Amino acid sequence: MITPQTINYEDKPLSGLRVVDFSRVLAGPYCSMCLGDMGADVVKIERIDGGDDTRRFGPPFLEGISTYFMSLNRNKRSIALDLKNPKSHEVVQRLLKSADIVLENFRPGTMEKLGFDRESCWSVNPRLIYCSISAFGHRGDPEWSRKPGYDLILQGMGGIPSITGEPDGAPSKVGASIADVVSGMNAFSGILLALLARSKTDRGQHVDISMQEGQLSLHTYLASAWLNAGVEPPRNGNRHLSIAPYSTYEAADGWLNIAIANEKLWGIFCKALGTEDWLSDARFSGNAERVANIDALDQLINARLAHHNVAHWIGVLQDAGIPAGPVFSIRQALEHPQVNARNTIVAGSMRQGPAFKTVDSAFGIRTRTPRSDVSAPALGEHTLEILRECAFAEDEIKSLLQDAAAQTT
Amino acid sequence: MITPQTINYEDKPLSGLRVVDFSRVLAGPYCSMCLGDMGADVVKIERIDGGDDTRRFGPPFLEGISTYFMSLNRNKRSIALDLKNPKSHEVVQRLLKSADIVLENFRPGTMEKLGFDRESCWSVNPRLIYCSISAFGHRGDPEWSRKPGYDLILQGMGGIPSITGEPDGAPSKVGASIADVVSGMNAFSGILLALLARSKTDRGQHVDISMQEGQLSLHTYLASAWLNAGVEPPRNGNRHLSIAPYSTYEAADGWLNIAIANEKLWGIFCKALGTEDWLSDARFSGNAERVANIDALDQLINARLAHHNVAHWIGVLQDAGIPAGPVFSIRQALEHPQVNARNTIVAGSMRQGPAFKTVDSAFGIRTRTPRSDVSAPALGEHTLEILRECAFAEDEIKSLLQDAAAQTT
């Protein structure tokens, strides 16, 4: 009997599908990287004069290649085209005929100017799933739809910085580009949903991703508190509004997080710290009291933690069953033993370029592939191969390549 | 001809699929809410003694119902069961036979104890997609796999707080529960991928979501800088490491974000601010110089911005074509005109309970439904209806309901 355990997962879920990827920089390329990881043939359309801007983002570079570019473009093929040349149009048209998905993250209006808006694409192939990522979405108020966006600007308009950081300081943006990455994640889900829908309707549809909506979707209960009870969450540092102690504390050599969510844990916590006298302190007799006297409590906890380093305290607290953990740097986070045990970091390479490492996508399905499968393209690396797949004659190909070379010189 | 524009999108992409949802609190329910939004029949299995813990999370409450619970449980049906009662096992077994997806976010080991680990579920129905969400994933080092996780702890171990907040202050957690929500988003994508794979293999698989991996997947170029060039990103407040001015600034009545990414914008910016003298200041003559003298520059910008309020400056800067935007509170973010124009906020209701509002999922596909379709269940609201669907006889149902009533008293 074939059981779920005996399936060959190397036949990836999206193998057999083709993506025509006009996207650049972060949100779009993140989405198409996920599509490529899962088996789709991603054809990255790049400008002949330099390609994706992120090829020049840096430092840092590794052997002259942008580490930024590497992190977002594994498992893709690159074709370099001058989209303003009518001959290039014929190339894209042939690609669209054989494709399943179009992805773009231009400002609304740009794809129309290039001649590849969704109506034009559907006239070539009505089964195409056409995914757009933009700051405020294509649908809605046309004036807002046309506005550009940047991760920093969309984070600010989404509301997360207003509740991140110290109450008496400035609002803090999130250090990672979450407005971009979350949009890429939503685009990926939207495309998968449209593929499932297409299996019933045999028709594509427009997946219209708004970076702004992506930020709002992260709020869950915080949005509900305002929408349904008129309660607006304040910026509260790392403290919890209604649980204490539940925050970030300082040991002798750094920071750690501690989460004491009930009275039983509070008792164990005081014992583990060797501060049983707090148990008889009226200021801390229950959670409500501890929340009310949080300044005094936090001061006492930090004073006690200052006697030892982070590793000591995390050992003591975890052994006692207290939810506690370190505040890792990016390096420490990537070097954690479980990251190694799960092969979360995947190795890749570039043609005539360096070997590199990236973080695998986190969808939890078994499609991890050997190293040779995870490469990132040089600009135009696959132009010739793709033109041949599109059944251009050799003399047409020669002419197309000459035009391209003329443009770059 | 049927074109993508004429498809009836009310036939949702996941209609006809059933989810047996053991999950509670945030990450799991976020995923199953998305499944329900997209048309799946989500059967939420709840403890008869109180159900999902989040039914009691608050304040705030609306007419006695937790606004937290509302924000994560629309488009689901609730069946209340005592899973330790053998008769309840038969109910779940029958549900599993008719289901496509099992979702759970217990600590690894718990589903085995309940008798609904993935091997047991597949012995009933090998087409089941079995999705687990846990702190460190089921695969990997067994010792780490078994450890519990909380949003705060996983944020800290994922590395984002280390690069969020002021350089001379504490690391800042992200105000929204991104470790939980991102895990729910990854679970949703993983399930959709497994559905697409099942259409080829006719078999389910284990979708093994690690909250830790979800955090690492957000780092993209920041992880690559360390992995491929040994450069570790520091905590840098809201400033950009290599572009200036690109940060959060303070006007007379609040904050705003400004992003000046090239020399042309720098010229326009100085003109818009009425500070053309900066253009001849040697400290600011190019981007590298501005990055080197960022303290002096930020001080000057803030002093100039202090003369007017946020609305004034955003008007001036946006009119000039400068990327600039406000730092919205959660309320302001939700009340933005484009949010209204796109119907991003959806209205719902509870049986004999209040009308409520939630933020729609952000997958960009057209499945917005009338208000009546967006409800959240009372505890056990659909127990009787689901038992009948499972073809239990009326006397068996009576006995099951009596057992349940006995347990709650």
C-alpha cells in the first residue's frame, strides 16, 4: 500500500508549472523564490542593462556578487531582455503562452506601459494567474493605488512601529523588512489559492496583493481590541500589558526573555532565582499586583540577574520549567543546533561564481534537495536556452542576441 | 468565451474541503481562519470545559465575548468534546474519515497521548494532510523538538529583537505577535502545497511547521550578509545602515518616516524643507558623507521639522515626490481611506452574540463574502449538527450530549 510515508517527495508540488517573473528587489523575488523552491520553473525577466537592481546592492559582496541578491534569487533562470524592443515582446508572448503564473511588483500602471497588463496577458493565455504586489493594491481608491511604497513607509502606515519600542522613546521600525517579506508570503499563498481555483474553473485570475493589507493582517487581536472595544494598544516596550513578569531582562552579559503566565510559575521562578522573600511581598501577591508594581519588580529582577550571565540563568530557569530564552543576534539565531539538525540553511552556487548559503523556506514540507539544485543565475545566464525552448530559429536567436549586445554597449 | 473576468469567484478555492482543527490560541487558529475564509469547512474541536483558552483572554470583551477570540475564529464551526472519553474518539474518527486536513499546535507528544498522532490518523484516512505547528518543529533534534515556545521566546531566539530598537537601549520585541502569525501563514502555505501535491499523489503528508524557522525566513538579506560575508547586522534604531537620510523623524506633533535614496531626491528634499543651504554643506555633499555625519544631519532635520506638524510635512514632501509617510497608530492604520475602499475590514456576528469586525486575510483573491458568512462560533454551537452529519443515531447523540453535560457540571 502507498502510505504518506512512502511517497517520493522529490516530485515537488509545483513541478511542471512555469512562472514569468517581472519582479525585482524584495517582495516579488521572495515570492518567486518560494515558487522555485517548490518546483516551478521561474523565468526571471531582467533588464539587459544590469538586471535586477539588487545585483548591485552592497556591500557586502562575495566574490563580487551581492549577498542581498543571492538571498532572494535561488532556483530561478534569468533571461535578459530589452522590453522596449518589439522583438523582445515576441519572446515574452511565447513565454506567456507556455506559462501558468505572471508575477510583477511595479507601481500600478507600469505593466500597461510595457504592454503586459493583465488583460493583454489573458488575451494570450486566459489560464494565467496574474499576481501583482503593490504598496496599496490595484483595487480600491485609484489615487492611493498609484502611490509608491517602501518597506519603511509601509511599516509606518501599518501601525507596528507605533507599538514597538520603549514608551518614552521613538516608535521602532522592525529590523527585518517585514512589510516586503510578508507581502511576498501573501503573494505566494494567493498564487497557490488561484492554482487550486484554476483546477476547478480552468481559468486564471488576478491576485492583487497590497503591502498595506499585509501589515494590517498581522495585528489580529490588537486590531480587534480597537475595532470591537475601542481599546488602542499603546507602545509598551517589551512588557506585556496584562501579565507580569513577562518581558526582556538584563543579566551580567546580555539580555534574556522570561514569561511568567501564572501563579505556579511565579512560585517556581522565585525559588529558582533564590528570592523566595518576593513571595511574601504584598506588592507581588498576584498577577494584578505585579502588573501594578511592575517598575519595582523589574528593577529587583534585573538586580538579581546581574549576578550571573545569560547562559547561567537560562540553564537555571529552563531546568525549573520556566519559559525563558536568549535574545539571539542574527548570527546566534542561525547557528542554533536545531537549525543545523533540520538543515534550515541550504547551500547553493552560481555559475562561475561562489558557493553561497541561504535560509530555506519554512513551509514544513519535505522537498529539501541536493546542493546542486539550489543555484542563483548570472544576468542572462539562460537567455539562449530559453530562446531555444521558445522555438525561435537559430537566425532569429542570433539577431535577438545581437540586438541585446548592441543595447548594453 | 469564459474569461478570467467572468468567473464566479464566490465558489471559493477551498470549498468542499474539511479541516479537523485541534489547534488553540493564535498560530493554529490563524491558519484555520484563513482556510475557512477560503471556503473550507473548519470543524474546531474544543474542550467541553471552556473550549479554546482565548475565549477567556481579556479585557477587552464585547458583550462578554473576548475580542481576542473573535479576531481568530471567524468562519469556523465548533464541536465541544471530552477527548479523554472513548465515545468522543469515535466522533473524531468519523470526522477524520470525511476530512482532508488535520491541524494541531500542541507541544510534540500531546497528539500521541490523545491517540490522534499522524500515524493513527493516516490509518483511518491516508489522504489526510496533517499539519503540526510547534516551537522548534517535529523533525530535527528530539530534545529541541519537545521544548515549548511562546511568541516572546521565539522572537528572541529568532534574532529580530537584536536588530530592532535604539542601539544604546534594550533589544525590542515586535509589538505584534509575529512569531505566532508568521507560523500560521507558513502553515497555511504548507497545507496548500500539500493539497497541490495530493492532486498528483492522492496521498497526504506531514506539514511540519517550526516557529523558529519562520522567524529565520524573515531575515533574507540580513541572514545572507552573515552567512556569505561574515557581516552581522547591528541594532541601528530606525536608521538605514548605508542610506541617509532614511529614518523616522519628529515633527511638532509626532513622527514621520522619510526615505531619501538618491542625490536627485536629496536636492528636492532640501528645497521642499526650505533648507537649500544644506546642499552646499560639505558634510552632506553625497550619500557617503551624509551617512558619516548622520547625527548632525538628523539633528538639523528634526529641528526644521519641529516648526510644523506631521500632516503639513507629509503634504509638502509627498507633493514634491519624496517618499514619506506617517507613523500610524493601530487605529489610524485601520481607518485609512484605502482600507475602507478595499473593504479590508469585514463585519461578522456571533449566534445570540454581538456583531463584530475583523481584518480580512490579505491573499488578494476575490472571495469577499457578505456579512452573514463571517461568523464566529459559540462553544459547541455546532456539536449537534456535526454529530448528525457524522451519521450517529439519535439515541447515540443523546448519550454523547449527556456525557458532555455531565463533564461540564
